[in-house]
Amino acid sequence: MCGRFDQNDIARRYVAAFGWADAAYRGQARPTCNAAPGTYRPLLHMEDGQLAVDDLYWGYRASWAAEKLPVCYNARLEKVANKYWGRLMKTGRAVVPANGWYEWTGEKGKRQPWHVHRKDREPIFMLALANFGPFKEHKAESGFVLLTADASGGMVDIHDRRPVCLNAADAALWLDPGLPMEQAEMLARSMALGPEEFEWYRVSPELNNAGNDGEHLLLPLPDET
């Protein structure tokens, strides 16, 4: 996790669900049911005391690491305090709003996608780390990663990792630049929504192709007998 997510609503509706009256909207990315790594997606962050919505590249690699490390799309919550991610924990905390994410089961060539979402169907707020500003050599220098944690207690049948999701109030606190890095990490660990908040169902294998899109991809497949 997480290789794709469902971000099929407009940014203004996500901001409303976040509980904020307004934001600085600077992104132009369209809603999609099949957001994939390597694309630009809207995320929320604080800038000069105001909530801002910007499109960022899904993927990150520090400029100095071009010859040493691959582009990352996720980061483990257990490692956010290390030297590589620590700077972004201080200056690049962000939230990616969505309606759900996807996981896969089955063997290669017969992979079955699952749509994972909140039981109440409210938007999810996935924690992210981002580097804002222009890039020099590669788009991933100014990109984001999603934070993941162990999927213990009921979701391991889909995947052993899951995105770290908070409710709106805690996600807003995560964005507060005045929150020390250590407290932000503790918030992510202690307030992440548990498996009991989610449900999932099988969706069309068409979703396996990152180029496919459309609301039909969100329809649950009939139960297997």
C-alpha cells in the first residue's frame, strides 16, 4: 500500500468536509477514480497561516539522492524521524483527501482490486509528506509520499500496510506548522483511524490499468459464491 486511490470529488468539497470555510485553490487536477503514482494530485497544506490546495507530483526523491535511492511513493510511519524524512516532517506535512484507496489480492496476472473506504462513506484524510517549490532535475524533487502503517487488526486479509488516516480535526492539527515534529509523529501513531472504521469490496479488474478511469470502476462486483 498504497498504489492507487480514489479522489473522485472536487477540492472544494474535500475542503468543506475538512471543516474549513475556504482555502487558497491553486490546483487544476481533475477528479479521478484511479489516481496513480507519477501523476499530479491535489493535497492540503498550510501556507502563511492559510489552508492551501496545490497539485503535487505523487512521488518523492531528494535531489541529492538521485544516484542513490529510487523515487518513493509511500513512507513508513516507523521511519519518519530519520534523516531522510525528518526535514519533511518539520516543513512538509500535508493531507491528501480522497474517497478511498485500492488494494490487490491474488496472483500476478489475476490480481483482484479492492476499494477500501470508510463505513460512513465520508472522505478520508491521508497523511502525507511533501516538498514544495520548483524542481531542478526531476519532478519527484517537488513531490509527496503517503504515510503508511501496519494494517493490524482486521485489514491484513487485504494488505499488511495501510495509509495513515485521521479524522478532520486531527488532520488539521497535523497540518499546524507550530506542532513539533515529535508531537506530530505521536498524533499520527495514536489517532490514526483503526480497521473498524473501514470496509472494502471487490471492484473491476479494469482498475489494474492506471490509464482507465470512470465511475464504473467504483461499482462493487457481485459476491462470489
